[in-house]
Amino acid sequence: MHFQLTDEQRALRDGTRKLLDGRFGRDRLRAAVDEPALDRALWRELGAAGFFALRLPEESGGVGLGLPEAVLVFEETGRALLPGPLVACELLAGVVDGVAAGERTAGLCDGSAEAVLWEHPADCDELILVEGGGRDAGGAPWRAAGVYRSAPNRVACAPLTSVDPLTPLARVTDFPRAAPLAAGPDPSRLRREAALLTAAQQVGSAVRTVETAVAHARERTQFGAPIGSFQAVKHLCAQMLVRAEIARSAVYAAAVTEGAMDVTGAKLLADEAAVRNARDCLQVHGGMGFTWEADVHLHLKRAWLRAACWGLAAEAEEALAADLLG
């Protein structure tokens, strides 16, 4: 079998990149660092373009595409460092009214994590908590599986200092749990798809830092020659590319199979690629890479944050080891 993108998938990817380049270029990115409130106009534009309704059936006003297409779109959002509760709104478009059109926003929290993190708490019109699929230190399930819904003003939370200046965070300290959503999505599937779309964002960031490092290595000169001509820099950039492509292949494959262990492995590889590539990109930039004016640190901070969402590396490694051992 040949797993190549179709013409329609390439057009979707290219169209998403063109839209984000035009509406969320570097100037808008840096402005969002200073004022990280959600750009509602951009959000509605994304909704009008079908961004959040990608996988809703056409008879329900959606685009009628599948998980592989959603992965391609979310890879582009990671490349652009687009902020906002993107994964939540994509997964909850058929659950919360107004989300598919970009008129309302929803947050999604992993109730199986030790620290329940809520991204963009001030910008969410509704909050969904998904539980199940995790275990405590003693091996017992955290709580019975379920998907719960609440208005943000009923949720008790404490603001956190986010490592990513583009992503305001709060820690949920109390979530009022009524009966789970009767027609809500399956908790295990919801967590799995959240992990996969997050991994796709990590891949986009990893690819972008490869491009950034290579462009700088071509332009920056030392001893009368571009630093990209030096063997050490060549090897660094080559390793970055290998990481990004391996992670991309794993994420694309997991989007097709939708297997739990495939998604777990893809998230692990994508997290490693995003974090290590951002570090290596910073290394290629040398001293200027550490400055606030450079964008490299934004990719590194976003990669750190995403690596802590929907499954930590240690949890993924344990799950994969257990699966291999049968």
C-alpha cells in the first residue's frame, strides 16, 4: 500500500497554510505574545472555513472529512503556533452548540491527569471534562469513565503561570459533576483523538524549527563561510529532519489505524521531535537564539506544554512496554 497524500489532502494542507500565513503571520504572533486573548474575529473566520467542522457529516453542516485530514490541518496550526483551544473545539464541534461555526469556544480537560489543566480559561464559553483511562499511583482507576459538562463560572480553578506565553492556563480544583453527557463521545476515544491532534501540532512545530534552523544556517556566516557549511551544523540539521519525518510518519499512520498504541507511540515521538528540534534550532542560532526577539523560544515553550498534555512520556513508555510484553 502507498500512503501518499491525495490531491484533495494536499489542497487542504496548502489552503490551511495560506490562510494562517495571511491571518496569523509573525506580526500577529508577536502581538499575541503581548496580549494572549483569543482573536474572536480569526476564530469566526476559521469556523466559516470549516476548520472546526472538518469531521462533522455534511448533512449536519460539516465538511465530512476524516481524522487524517484533521491531522493535516492541525500540523499546520502547530507550524504557525496558532493559539487557542483548537483541539477542544475540533473534538467538541458536534457536542457544544456554536463551536463548529466558530461563534463559541469550548475547553477540554483531561480529568485522568494528576493536574487538571485548563487552557485559555477566560476565553471558553463552556468546559468539558473527560475522565477514564488513567490510573493512580496504586494502580486503581482515577474515576469512572465519563464526559462531563459545565459552565465556566461554576468551575473552581486557580490561575497558573504558563510556560507558553501564548497559552494562558488554570488548574481546575473543583468541577461540578452531574450525570455524564448521555449522547457524549466515548471518553477513551476522546482522549485518544486529543492526543493525536496534539501530536500533529507537535509535528508542525518540529518541521518549522527545521526550516528555521536551515534558513539561519544558510544566512549566518562565520570565518567567511555560511555556518551551514560546517559539518557539526549539517549533522544537527540532518538529525532534526530525521526526527520530524519519523514523527510525521507515525502520526499519519496513527490517523489511519486509530489504534490506541499507535497513537501513544506517535505522541511520544512527536513530543520528542518538537522539544529536541526546538533545542537544536536554538543551538544553531547561537547566542541570538536565547533572545526574546527570536521566535525559537516560542516553539520550545509550546512543545514543553504540549508534551505535558494528554499523556506524559513516562506514561506512554509504560503503556508501550506493557503492550509489547503482551
